[in-house]
Amino acid sequence: MTSSTPGPGRPKDPAKHLAILEAAKALFLRHGYEGSSMEAIAREAGVSKLTVYSHFSDKDTLFLEAVKAKCEEQLPQLFRDTYQGEPIETCLLVIGRAFHSLINSEESLALHRLMFTLARPNPRLVQLFYAASALRVLGELERLLRQADQAGQLRVANPRSAAEHFCALLKGGHHFRLLIGCAEAQSAAEAEHHVQEVVELFVRAYRI
């Protein structure tokens, strides 16, 4: 899990760090970014306001670290240091299932809806949110696809473009319908069928 850089003094308590992150995620979703103060997050986490600031320098940092932590928690296979040489279909299925589950979760949908409301009043925060979430995922997926190309499993001339195609295919039309409240969550069988179909299509397009 990603953490902010510790400052001078005593080592930071990992349990308190996690409690603050979890409290921040809960309150940001419940009350929005503007409606969630550092004091309220401290109360929710059961720590002092000073402790919150000792772990995270300001609310923007706390918000972004919570987003990063969620991505890494849901997509551990994508944030590995190296490609292990497994069949690329296996890698993409595992990552695809995790990514599909993450983006369609109530927590993720609520965060994206929150970003829509902040696009005009706080564009800087929205840009930081994008950098901490979607852009990081694309960067890691680009790295994986480049390594798969070098290993001879796929032929990927433009890994960044291919990464964007893969994520767009996984989202599909259903993700947008969920965002605007025009659909119900897919069943486990429907989600699995969608991910398998996307991986098969993607690998066929980039197979050597």
C-alpha cells in the first residue's frame, strides 16, 4: 500500500495510517471532498487531528493517497515490479477481472461522480485524481504490455495506446450506464463472460 513520505520524528504507526486512509475514503464518499474536514476524518479514524497531519500533510495529499491505496489494493498484479513471464492471457484475465471489479464497485462509481461535481470548482484536484488513479493504471499496464512485446508474446507497437484500448474495452457501455444510474450491477457470470471476451479480442488483435 502506498504511503506518504514520513517526516522526521518517531516512525509512523501503520495501523493508524491505515485507519486514517479508510476513514478518509468513507467520508469523502459520504460527504464529498469539500464536506470532509481533516477534523472529521480524525474523529472517524479514532486519532487526533495532529496525527492525521503527521501522516498526511494536507487534505489533497490524503485524498490522493487514499485513491492510490485503493488502486494498489485492487490491482496488486499490475503494480508488481517485473513481468514474470506467465502466458499473457493469464495475466490479462487476472488484471481484467480486478480492474472490472474496481471500476464498477460502488466506491469507485461514487468517487467518479464526485470528480464530475468538482471538475469546474476544483479542476486541479480532478487532474491530481486522474494522475493518481487512471494514469497510474495506464502506465503500469503499458509497462506490462511492453514487456510482453519484448518477451515475444504479443506484438505491441504502441503500448500506451494498447493499454487505453484494453481499459476502454473492459469498461464497455455498461460502466457508463452504471455511472448515470441506468443499469444494475452485472452478475458474477456476466462480468466473467465480459472480461474473457475482452481478453480474447485484445490478444487476437495483438497476437504475433
